[in-house]
Amino acid sequence: MAPVRAFDVGMQKMIRRFTLAAFLTPMLALAQGGPPGVPVTTDAARSGNVPIEVLANGVVQSESVVTIRTRVDGAITEVHVREGDVVQRGQVLFTLDARLNQAILAQQEAQLARDRAQATRTQLDADRYRSLRGESFASQQRFEQAVADAAASAATVRATEAQITQTRLNLEFARITAEADGRLGALPLRAGNVLRLAENTPLGTITQTDPVLVQFSVPERWLPTIRANMQAATLPVTVRADGDVEGAVRGELVFVDSQVDTATGTIGLKARFTNAGQRLWPGAYVRVSLVAGADQDVMTVAAPAVQTGQQGRYIYVAEQGVARRRAVELVRVSGDRAVVRGQLRDGERVIVDGAQRVSDGARIMDRSAAPAPRVSALENR
């Protein structure tokens, strides 16, 4: 029986110890200033100018796409470039067989020499009959015939000269050159293929890659703001392609469509970007950010601080370790900041993290600032 009695005594001592601890713990916490508040983080409300940022998806477009075609008949004798090469205006791309045109040119030059000789003789005859007509040794009809023959010979010379000019152009066209700066696409034909002007076969394309355009659309409600600010200044636009780790590319808005798309309720826009590094590729999809203007002297808070309740939007402001609820109107969100209207002063601390766990008048512990040293009530005695 002795071991059982000893066990009962030990259990009674343990129960009294836990009961005393349960009684003294809240008393000690009350003596040290009350129970700890809900841990939260805060951020200062700010007053200032906030850019009006409009986000959209866009497509990169080339300002110019030139299709390469032949202007004369002939077989391709040499290809001077490769697919995907960057070419400059005037650079030789293809060479065609020009031997037939060279033979035609030689024939026409010989004919021109003959025509010039004939024109010289007929002009001399006209001059001679003019003098004889003045001395009454030649009839008027013979003189007029000589003048007509001289004019016809001169016209024949000019016609042959025009034919020679055309043949020389055909010889130049036998060297197909780039008509614009840009990047070559696929080249479907190689040396040995015969080109016919009548067939109009494309030899490839040249796509201008610097500068480039980005086409995108925004809701029509932004149109008045965009038009008003475009007249005063250039509107900046930034784009970022998927997978681009170098950051956004900056450009400017250059075009606003002449009408709103009634099917989608959007307005089409275009922005121009320098693209020396070839970071923007024609046809690629990009994320677009247009700064359409700026709101002046508005109040902003961290976007996660704005909560939604049955009475509308609200935030919690930290006031001397207590959360105070303030009703606000959410105007818009710009990046990680929310533009709001309400009873809020510049610099007030707004609860960001932990706002869902507090209520109006709840005690809070701000973790975003270094905690002040706690002084117990017993130490102040």
C-alpha cells in the first residue's frame, strides 16, 4: 500500500504545480504589458505622381518586307549570299547569265554606228539642198524631201540609242541586288535554275529588322488620355519578349488607328523600337507596357494592403500598436502600388502582410521595424 500512497502524493504535487503555472502565466503577461499583438508588416503610404501604365500583348512587325524577283530572263549562274544573312541595300544577291544581252548590245551598238552615219549623210544633203534652193537650182519639193530624210535619220539614231539603254539596263538587272537593308529569309532557288520574267517567281524576301514596330491594342477608354498626352509629349513604350533575360526594350508610340474596333472595343496602336541587337524578332509575341500619362499628387499604398469587404474596399493603418480600419476607394493598380482615395495621410504605416488576421482595434506587432526594448511593469516600480 505504501507505493500507491507515494504515487498519489506525487500526482497531487504535479497537479498543484500546473495549476499554479496556469494561474501565474496570464498574470505575468498582464504585468509585462498585456498579450503580444498579431505579427504584421507595414509600408508607408506615399503621395506623389504615378504613371498611368497600360498593359497589353503585342506582335513584333517589320516596317518593310521586300520580295526579291527577277526583272529579266536568264539562268542563275551564282548565288552570293546564304539564307538568314543580313544584307545592305545595293548588295549583290544573284548573278544571271547575261551573254544573250551582251550579244544584243554589241549588235545594237553596230546598228547605232550605221544609223549615225546615215543621219550625217542625210543632214549634209539637207544643208546642200537648202543652199541650192536659195540659188534657185533645186525645187522646193526636193528640198523638203531632204529635210524629212535628215529628220528621220536623226529619229532612227535616237531609237537605237534607247534600245541600247534598255539592253544595258537588262545587263544591270542580271545582277540582282538587295533593294533594302534587312535579313534574308529562305532562298528556294539555287544556281542553275532558269528564271522567267513572265512567271514572276520570288527568289526570297528581305525583312527589315532595325527598327521594328510592335502592334498592340488597348481598351478604348484609354483613347482620350493617349491622344491628349501624345500632343504634348512622346509616350514611352516598353516591351519584353518571353525568355528575354536582358530586360525590357524601350521605344515610343508612333501610331494610333483611325477608328475603334467595334467588335472588341479596342484601339490599335503601334510603337517603334531600335533593334540593333536583334532582340525583337518579327512575328514574335511580346508583353507591352504603355505609359499613357501620369496622375498628379495621388495617394498610393502597397497593393496587397487593400482588402475587400461587404462595405467595399478598406485598409488597416497601424496607430501606436493598434490596427485601425479605414475605408478607401481603389482607383487603379500600377505595378505593386495601388492608387487609392480616402482618409489617409502621407507617411502613415499601412498593414500589408497580416491584414487578413487583424480587426479594427486589434493589437499588432510590426515586424517591418526593429522592436523597441520591452520594460516590464515590475521593473518600473
